[in-house]
Amino acid sequence: MAIQDPVSGVLRLHRPTADVVVGALRGGIPLVLTGLLDAWPIGTPTALIERFGHVKLPRGTNFGDFVQGAFETSTVSSAGCTLPEAMWSAFPFPLFDAVSYAPRQLWAGAARVDRPITKLHRDLQHAFLGHLFGRKRLRIFSPDQRDRLYPSEGYNSYQPCRAEPGYSDLRVFPRLADAVPLEIVLSPGELLVIPIGWFHQVFADDPVFSVSAFLKFEAWQALATAA
């Protein structure tokens, strides 16, 4: 069943097929999907800490200590660090084969209401973001608004923007005033699909926990060209 969010205008689909999602990606249409993360440990982090608290994150701290810190301070953020492979089994991505997805990334941290937890940028692959707990808000901007968002000309795996909507000086970035976002509030158990080229900026109204994965280039090429 398809429902268009009356606030954001983003299409919400319940348990869509892989073919439906591929069609949306072909058309560059962002989606919020429900009913696909039943195998994920949605809700409080207690069970995750009990199971994976000892696992070391790339940043050097234990997973359990990191999550606890996110609830106690206003500065803790994983900043998209690679999720240790020992934890992947807890977050099986739906729709496509597991090998179709790139290594998982952890997006978790403290609530932050004064500025984005992830600054405006766009990725070079289709992105899937599964949300476990907390309220996560996103502003996403269509690719045709590129010139209004002042993207950096030099970049590597993702393209950051020099301007930050809602925070940058419009005297310095005057075209930013004409940028029109879609606003999304992501709830626990929802899967956000961001097609290649869409710019996005992320906020945490609560301590939040999400896991993302890119669809690999070769996997997308095979899916996009399939009859």
C-alpha cells in the first residue's frame, strides 16, 4: 500500500517488492518503507548492549560504552563509522541479496537540536538507512537544486556542500534562499531509501541509532538492466 506523507510529500510504502523499489530508484524517487525490518532489534538499545557491548568500534571504544555515552552527553556521535562485521547479522538488509550491499555504517549518537548531526551532502550510490530508535529528522533536496546548495567541486566518496540550509549566511550564499527541501521524520522500524544524487541533512531530536548500507555499483547495474 502506498501513502504519500502529507507533510513531506515523500512516498511511504508498506512491504514493497524489490521490483517496486528498483523502479523508484530508476526514477530517482526517495521512499520511506515500513514492514521490512521485523528481524532488526527495534526499540531500546538494551538488548544490543547485552549482545554486542564488548565489540570494539573503529573509533576505539566499546559499543556498549559508546551507546551509554550517547545518552549521557550532547557530543557523542558515531559519524557514520563502519559497523563491525560481528554485528552485521543483527541488521539484515531486505529486498536484495546481502552481497548486494556495501559494508554497513553506524549512525548513532546524542540528541542535537542546535545544528545537524550530519551536514548537507549527497552520496554517489543509492543509500538505505534503517532506523532503530529515537526521532531522526532529515531535510532532503532533489538533484535539480544543485546550484542552490553550493556543492563542493572537489570531493571523493561523497559531495559535501559549502552552504548549510538554515544556518549559512544568505548574503554569502544567496541562492540557498530558493532551495526547497522535503522534510522527513523517520520513526523506529522504518527504512529510508535515498537515490543517488539527492542531497540530505540530518538532525537528531532524541538519542538516535540507525544503520545504513549503500547498494554496490555492480549490484545496481545488474538490477537496473534486468528485464
